[in-house]
Amino acid sequence: MAEPFDPSVTFIHDLVTGAGTLQSESIGKACQAMSHTLTLALQDASDNQRNFDAVNGAALAKATEEFVKTKDPAWIPVIEALQKAKVTQDAEFIKLSQGVEGLLKDLPLPSKGF
């Protein structure tokens, strides 16, 4: 009795549906989903940073304006607190972005061989 498929068809079928290929594709899809999620998280953090900078900058400008206009030393702690908040926010953003970078670098990539 003749074989129903050419041996090359059987070989390709086994290669495409084999456990190694399926595992490699699964890992690739998981890595893609994870990198997409991490990228969205970093994008949200960047938007948050930009919004913080806008609000903090406006508050700092207004507090500085009031201090210059009134010479009231009560504005100094406000200005210092706004400056400290900016430094803290920047440090947290850097920490978060480095964490995302580390996670992206550590994603397991599928092997290139069959």
C-alpha cells in the first residue's frame, strides 16, 4: 500500500506541529504580550510624570512669584517642598523605567533552531 503523503509533507507537518515548535511559538507569544504590557505601563508612567511636572512646575512658579512679590518667608517651605517632590518623583520614575528595562531584557526568547 502506498504512503498517503509524500515524506517531505510528513516531515514539514511534524516540524510545524512538533512540541519544540509549539513551545517556541508559545514563549514568543508570551514574550510579545509581556513586552506590550510593560511598554503600556511605561507609557502610563511617562504620562503621569509629564502631568506631575506640569502641575508641580505651575505650583512652583506661583509660589516663587508670591515669595518674590510679598517677601513672606512662609513661602520658602512651600517652594522647598515642591522642589523635594520633584526630585522624589524623578527618582521614582527612573527606578520604574529601569525596572521595566530589566524585565524586558530578562524575557526568555524562543530558540532560533528547529
